[in-house]
Amino acid sequence: MKVDVVVIGGGAAGMAAALKVSEQGARVVLVERDERVGGILNQCIHNGFGLHYFREELTGPEYAERFKKALEEKDIEVLTNTFVKALDVREKKLVVVSEDGIRILETKALVYAAGARERAFGSLMVPGDRPSGIFTAGVAQRFMNVENRLPGKRALILGSGDIGLIMARRLTLEGVEVVGVVERLPYPGGLLRNVIQCLEDFGIPLFLSSTVVEVRGRERLEEVVVAKVDENFQPIPGTEKVFEVDTLILSVGLIPQIELLEDLVEVNPTSKGIATSNLGQTSIEWIFAAGNCTAIYDLVDYVTYEGEMAGKYAALYAKGERFGPKVAVKAGENVMVVQPNWYDPSEELTLYVRTRKVIEKGRLVVGSFEKTFEELVPSEMLRVKIPRRHLNGLSEIVVEVKEE
Amino acid sequence: MRIAVIGAGVFGSLIARELSKYDVDVTLIEKNLDVGMGVTKANSAIVHAGYDDPPGTVRAKFCVLGNSMYEDLSKELDFEYKKIGSLVVAFDDREVKVLMKLLRQGEENKVEGLRILEREETLAMEPNLNPAVKMSLFAPSAGITEPWMVAIAAVENAMENGAKLILGEGVVGFEKRNGRIVKVVTTRNRYEVDLVINCAGLHADEIAKMAGAEHVDLYPRKGEYILLDKKLGGHVRHVVFPVPTETSKGILVLPTVDGGILLGPTAEDLPSVMKDRPLTTREGLSKVKENAKRLFPRLDLSYVVKTFSGLRPESPRRDFYIGRSKLVGNFINVMATRSPGLTAAPAVAKYVVEEIIQGEIGVSLTRRKDFNPFRKGIVHYASLSLERWQEEIRRDPRAGKIVCFCNEVTEKEVIEAIKRGARTLDGVKFRTRAMFGRCQGNFCMPRIMKILERELGTDMSSLTLKSENSWIVDGKVRE
Ligand SMILES: Cc1cc2nc3c(=O)[nH]c(=O)nc-3n(C[C@H](O)[C@H](O)[C@H](O)COP(=O)(O)OP(=O)(O)OC[C@H]3O[C@@H](n4cnc5c(N)ncnc54)[C@H](O)[C@@H]3O)c2cc1C
């Protein structure tokens, strides 16, 4: 099969990209390994999606549904249950596998939008037994929302990001007793609004500066040991508390999935995702990327914008347009994550920034651009448009946050 | 002749398979819900060369013999085995002396091809090794395998040749008449037998006591491990040991057959009440890290996939305890199966059947003419050529449906694993490597549960991770 653009991944970024490609009049095919498009949105049945993009508050599946519909209306070819087995960078070919057999897709440009995966329990090196009953939030949500099953009777949650907080409320509403949420940072990882609505309103305790130091249970989980941690996140002996629970839910971070392109393209050192320009272009010029495989975004709306951008420029690339040159964007003082990795003056620069620590009042400095923000926290991503005039003539763009 | 083999670890499984070559009635009784899930599941997975065991010990003899059988065995039973060789590395003069001792010991044990390598040659073979290395002992016959697959494959082949497998029944006693065992009593049944072979791993001493036979006291010697991601594959090429200590071969670094890197094990003696508790600890895991770093300073330890621990069935004699009981004439012990048990097991199986049963006990067994030594493994479609994979999908579309993305396992493989006896998530995992990758099943676990539910005709809430009470989901969210 010959197309102009292949999109890998049918989550928020991939769906937006595919729509944009088709809007540009280019032929696109979207490849999704799951049984349906929507990606992680399918699991998030709570509200809070679409406030920016649709100016409405939708659930995850509702947000996804709008894009699914649009894909259908535009008659965009979507291959579900289809796995990308290999990518031939030189020939611009992909080998995809499904129940229909093995197919070769020949393309002119590629949008990689493979999303992120949850950090797994095994990688946390928690000592103890290896019982059943330890799930990531994603697995627990899948059990509840897709399979109509409860993950257990009494649960503890590790990680107080928005996902962890929302899981606490969801489980409680479904009749699972949630005995607490454990967070290693001295402050909650998620939005204050969620701390109030998901924990305080239900009387669920939040244990800050704490972590899980042991899991016990020969068969099913029986006990989880939690201890306080010091500034370096090392457990403090003598502060252990034992919780009798049969379920431990993990919400300890997402990792950009870069597998297929790993070792081929440059990686953004701050996000560990695929490095892109503000057009979504990677270090291989015909390959574009967007969404959580480039950096972990706070809001799906942002992912949609970036997906659209990558789709638009992939289509233009397929039509023969070329872009650049690009200017490197680097993280400076107090900046933990900055996306994109390069600035291409073909479009205005939209920056996504996470600070390294809590900053009460901080001045974002980018070229000659300055703007002051209050209450900057690492868990909340800044999205800032930098007008072109502030970046003229720079050979490198350093993004800094100065404490005031 | 009715023979009961107790315990389906690598020893029991290979013994059952060896027996299935003859015209006898073999019943393998295992208390777990699957085979190979005891000591055999969690170890270093090394087919040792045999220079480490003191000459004259039972384990030295069977290690070298067993090693020489692995190549053929892996072909007959179609499990992964890679003869990648091992290096023991010395960093100072004292350690070099130990290498020399190992070399002499190995030569005495008749280990083939042992060689001392100078620093340069060592580093050429293992480029990421700590450059402070002085010398090494190279053993070309050392290899790596997938230990649980040895047991699973052996049992499949034994069953193909008529052996019976009983899962989920623990042996709790024996009925005896005139000093001989006539029945094996399990948690559910009684089996009439003429001969019993005790291969109960960590619990073999308890079984022997139940039978009134000789035993040595067993206690667990724990070893903790860290498994690193395939991304680092290639960083380590051989099984790399430090020089051994009094208690163990030390904390080593080696590639796994599917391209990951394994670090460990520690060695910690525990009381016998801890036989079923392979716990990991903070101290243990830090020790593993420190020691691995000493061997491979550039190893990126942030790529941890998982940590686990295994328990060696150790005895004060520090050697295998294998033989016919003098007190109970139809009872054979295969006990204290410490390291290098995995390596020794094929040779021990042959020894038990040929020299103990047929020789010492004098049972005359007739070989079956229709014995089929070959077992085919589950095909990993993603490893086939695209043409062959295409054909397979045409024949059965499920061979084109990938369920585990990390390790590229298809629905067809999962179904095949279930056909071959997988009843738990671990049963599927250890047979297909689904859920074994870097995401540890976070994508595919619910999907695999759906397949298990459908294929077994059961409800999701009755599925377990590994044992009867390791349930996964509870009730329904709403009816
Ligand atoms: C940390 C560690 C590292 C090792 N590294 C290596 C290595 O690299 N190379 C090597 O060659 N060897 C190694 N070994 C040794 C090797 O793993 C063992 O020798 C071997 O797996 C023992 O097999 P087994 O069949 O005796 O025991 P098991 O695998 O434990 O099998 C015994 C079976 O008996 C069953 N059972 C117990 N009680 C009953 C009962 N009452 N009724 C019914 N069934 C029962 C158990 O459930 C179990 O499945 C290592 C061991 C450990 C722990």
C-alpha cells in the first residue's frame, strides 16, 4: 500500500494528526495496535477533558469519540489491531502485522504518536513478596471500565498525581475501601482541586514524604509497609506503618514510548521522549512525532494541538515542502522539562515547561521574552507562546525560570 | 510397574521424562498449579562448566556430565540454550591465585577447554568489563538457558510418551506395608505405587521424613536478583563471575537467553520456616547493584525490569544427596538440589533410572519402541521470516494478532500455552514471555485474562496469578 503519510498510534495525538493530514488533501493511514482508537482516553471516564480545545468539559471517551467520528466522516483509513513490526528508515517502508496478514506500507512521511506507558511495579525495586493485587492505575481502570471488574476490596494508592487522586475517588465510589494515598514528595503531585474533590471530600488520608518500602503476601497482597522518606527519598528507619490491604494501585509516572524509533532519532534529554521541533519534526526529516511519546503532557488538549501540528507538517513534507533551519531549545535554570527540542521559524514557538521545584514567584525568560508566574509546581506544565520577535537572531534558545 | 515422582521441578520433570522412555506407569505429582515454579523458576539459569565444585563431590561429577548433555537435550526438547561461555575475573594477585585453583579443580573434574586469559584478551572478549581486571578463567562450555522451560518441555515430552501429570496436589503422607510404600497420599487422592522418587526440592527432607526414609535437613539459602531491560543487551556477552567466596559463586552478571541482563544472586542462609518466602530486601538488592557495578562499571542500573529472589535447597553437607533409601526399599531421594542442580539434572535423571532403579534396585525395565524424544516448542511467530509468518496467519489469523507488544507475542501463542496446560497468568507468562517485557503486563494482562476466560470457559474472577489464592479481580463493578 502506498500513502503520503502513515500515522502510528490512534490516541489523541495520532487522531488529530491523521485528521490534519487529510485536511491538507494528502492520503493518510492510521495504524493502531489496540482494538480501537482513542488510546489512554478510553480508560479515563472522569471529567476534565477538552476545556481548552472544545471549551467544554468532557470525559475521556467523549473526547475520543469526537475524533473517532471525524475520522469516520473524513473516511480516513484506520487499521486497528495492527502492530508495526518494523520500520525501514532508508526505504520509508513499514511492516505491519494483523489478522489480515503482513502488509508493507510505503510512505512519504510518518507521524509517530505511540503515547506513553505506565512505570511498572517491577522497576521500582520494592522489596518483599511478589503477590497478585499490585496494579498500575491503567490496569485497574481497564478492569473497572472495560471489563466491569473490581481490582480488590481494600486499596492503598502510591502516587498522588491527578491519576492517583482520581483513582482514589473512583475506587471509593465503586465500593473499594481506599485507606490512603502515598506520595514521596512533600506536596501532592496533582491539582489542588483534585486533592479536595477526590481525597478530602471522602476523608481519604494523604501521606506526604512517604513511600512504599515493602509488600507482603505469599499469594494475594496482604500488607503494604509505608515509611517516611528524607530529602533524597531514602526511607527513614523507624517510621514504618503497616497497612492491611489486598490491593496496591500505582500511579508513579508515565514513560514516553519511543521503542520503534529508539537509537534512530534524537531523544529530548529533558523528557526522555522523542525530540521534535515545534513543527513536530524529528531528527530524521520525514519522521514527525507528537503527544506523550515526545513529552508527558498534562492535558489532552495540548496533545491534540501538537498532533495537529505534526500532521500538518508531515502532509506538507509529503507534498515536497522542506523546513528549517532549526534552532536548539535548551533547559536552563530551574527547568526540568522543556518541549520542543528545536525551534523552526515556520511556526510560532509554543513552549511546554515544567520547573524543577516549587517556585512561589518565577520569571520565565526565553530570549528577550519575559513573563512572571506565581506558584509554579513541577506537576503543572506551563504552556507559553513566544512571539517570533523575541527569538530573532538567536543561535540557541535557553529556557530559564528565575526565582523572584 | 507404577512409579510416582514427587515434585515437578527440573529434577522431577527430567526424571519423569527419562522414565517415559520405558514401559512403566509414571505419575508426576506437583503441589503447585504448574510445573517448574519452585526452585527451578528463580535461579541464575546457567549451565555451569563444572570447575567450581570440589573434585570428588557428587555435584562435580553430575555437573560436568549434565553440561555435556544440554546441547542434545535442548534440541530434542526445543528449549533455548546458548553456549556463550563464562569468565571468572580476578582483580588482584590473591584473586589470580583463586583462578589457578579453579583451573586445577576444573581440570581434575574433566572440564574441557578451560583457559587462563590475560587482561587484554579478557577485555577483548568482554569490552565493557572493569578495565582493572588482571586475568580471567575462560570456560567455553558454560551456557545459559530458560530453567522453567527445561521442566515444562520435559513434562510435555514425558506426557506425550504416556506419563501422567497431577497438578495442585501436595503429598501429605504415605501408606506402608512391610516397610515398603504402597500408596502415596496427597491432599486430594491416594495413588497405588511400586516405587517413589522424591524430587520435592526445598521440601524433600519433609517428604523423606514422612516416608520414614533417610534425609538431610534442608534450609533455604536465598539469592536476590535484578533483571535489566533488553535495551542493554550486548553490554555483557558471557557469564561473568567474580572469584568465588566460601559460601557461593559470588554475585555475577550475565545475559539472559532473550537479551536482558541478569545480576545476582546474593547468598543468605535462612531458617527452614522461610522455605516458601523468597523475599527481596533493600540490603540484598543494594548489594547486588554494588557488586555488579564492580564488574561492569558502565552498566546503566536505571533500566530495571524487575527484582526477584530464589531459594537454594542447601544442606550442611553442601552436596547433593541422591540415592536409594536403605530404610524404605522402594524410595529414592533426590535431595539437597543446590546449585549446580539445573546443570546436573539431566545426568542425575539418567543415573537414577539406569543405575539406581535398574542397577541397584534391580528392576528390569523395557524400552518403549515408540518413544518419541522430540517435543516442539510454542512458535514465536514474530521471530519467523515474514514469508513464513504470512503463511501462518493465512492458516490461522490469530497468529497475526499481537497481544503482548513488548515481547511481540500473538494470541495464537497464548492459546497454545493454554492448550499445553497454562491455567494461571504465570503459566502463560513463563511459556510465551507475554507480560515478561519492560511494561510487565500493563498492556496485555487484562487481554490475556480475557483469552484465558474464553479458552477455559471460566469467569475472570476465578483466574489467579500463580496459586489457588492469588486472585486477580474481585466482584463486578455493577451487575
Ligand atoms: C539462587 C539460585 C541460583 C541458582 N543458580 C543455578 C545455576 O545458575 N545453574 C544451575 O545449574 N543451578 C542453579 N541453581 C540450582 C537449581 O536451580 C536447582 O538445583 C534446581 O532448580 C532444583 O530443582 P528441583 O527439581 O530439585 O527443585 P524444585 O524446582 O523446587 O522442584 C521441586 C518441586 O516439588 C514440589 N513439591 C514440594 N513439596 C511437595 C509435596 N509435598 N507434594 C508435591 N509436590 C511438592 C514443589 O512445588 C516444586 O515444584 C540455583 C538455585 C538458586 C536458588
